[in-house]
Amino acid sequence: MGGCLEIEGIEFHWLGHSAFKLKHSGLVIYFDPYQIKSTEKADIVFITHEHYDHCSPEDIAKIQSNETTIVCNESVAGKVEGSTEIVSAGEEIEVKGIRVKAVPAYNTDKTFHPKGFGLGFIIELNGKRIYHAGDTDLIPEMHSFGVVDVALLPVGGTYTMNATQAAEAAATIGAKLAVPMHYGSIVGSKEDAEKFSKMFSGKTIIMERE
């Protein structure tokens, strides 16, 4: 699969690692921009947590304008410039017409991401529920997320779920389509994405970095 995936009018661009750009009806949304080439200005930037490979002020600056809103938790807000919308896990807000739910993201068998440190996001765009998991393991709260149309899930292991755990997570949230991420830059490889695809009984699309 190439660097762009289109689902009912929504463009998904994988920018490497956990970074994505989504476009729909003139709205430009980024998740965790890191080492990106894109300079297309953002309407909304979602930052899942403060680690350098997810919260990169240098990369945010590439896509930021006076109109950009950064959605993040309080610790990230202290590290970035510009307009922020601060959320905590469990909160639901609306940003520029987009419904957003912040959900937990944490490790259960490692210490890199303690509970409360980071977030995942479920957004509603053009009638689709899109879940960016952030850096997380398979966690009990996923049972309450509801069915997700598109799930962007880490598969690289070490700091997050591995491919097997991510496949279980995809099944738990009833993902209609899963896109593996968090591999190929710092940890993990395309083999992890391919293993995930074999383990998950639903539809998987392995994207190429744009």
C-alpha cells in the first residue's frame, strides 16, 4: 500500500513511526508529527504524550499556523508553543467541528508509559470513528471504547504492544480496519506489521511511509 489511503473521502497519510496526517473537506489533522517532511499547515495537531518521538516542537513548528490547535495533556502543553486544548483520559470535547474522546494509553508490563502519562484519541470524522492508540499496551479500558472504524495501532514492541498483543487489541475494539504503526524508525520492523496482519482476523492495511 502506498503512502496515502482513502476511506470514504478521508485521506490517511502515514508519515513514519506514529505520525499521521488526515485530510477531509479542507481540514488537515496530524497525529504525533516526528521527523516529517510535510509542511502542509495543520488545523489540529494531536500529541499523545511528551516523549521526543511523539512530542517534537521542531516538527510541530513545520506545520503550525496561527490557526492551529494542539490537543494534548497538561504535560505536553508545557512543552509546545501556540494554542492548546488540554484534555485528560475520559474527557470528550469538540475541536473545529470534530468530536474527540481522549482515552487511556499506558504500559501494563513495563515502565516506559505509566498510567496517566499519555493518551490515545478517538475522533469522529465524516461519520467514521478513528482511533490513534498512542504508546500503549493492551489495556482493560479498550473494552469500553466501542467499535472503531479505523485503528492506528503500535506493533513494534519494547515500548508498546507487540504484534500479537496489538491483534488482540484490534479484536477487542472491533476494528473494521487496522493500520500498524510505531515500527521502522526506533524499534520494530515491517515484519512486525506483517505479523500483525496475519494475527488479526479483520482487515489490515500496511502503509508505506510518505
